[in-house]
Amino acid sequence: MRKSVQCLRCHTTMQYIANKKIQLGQTGWLLGDLPNLIAGAMEAAIYTCPSCGKIEFFQSENTASAGTIAQQKCPACGKSHDMDYPKCPFCKHDYFV
């Protein structure tokens, strides 16, 4: 469901563009894009102001209702944990070694 959003600059009603996935993480010097791929993506609703061109990002309702981070299974101990950890919080297995 799209919400009615007013531009904070010019108070014009903003137009809904789309829901898009925004890549989390960053490209590293040593490991390249691997940390970026492991971090996953966040879905965001994008709105734009037809008057002044301001762009706003809002947490998607799909993401907001879930309220959880993607899980991954540790290859060493088999337990599931949040995908954004570089090490398993249970057995300390390091994914980048």
C-alpha cells in the first residue's frame, strides 16, 4: 500500500516510483565484492518530488513487517545466525579466512 508523502522542502505531494532492493555492505580492498554480497540487500520504497526533485527512501512494508535480517547457516557448527556477521557468533568460524 502506497502512502501519501509530502515533500519536506516544497510541501508538494511526492510521486511513488517503485520498491527497489538497495545493496548493503561495501567493496573491500582485500576481498573485493565478497563482503558486499554477504551483506545482502534491503528493500526500500522510493518517492520523488515532481516540483523540486527531492528523492526520499522509506523502508518497504515487506521489510518492515518482517523485521528480521536474513539468516545463514554456519558450515562449521550448523547453527543459523544473522547474515551480516563476518564470523559465526557461536563457534567463531571466520568466513573470510
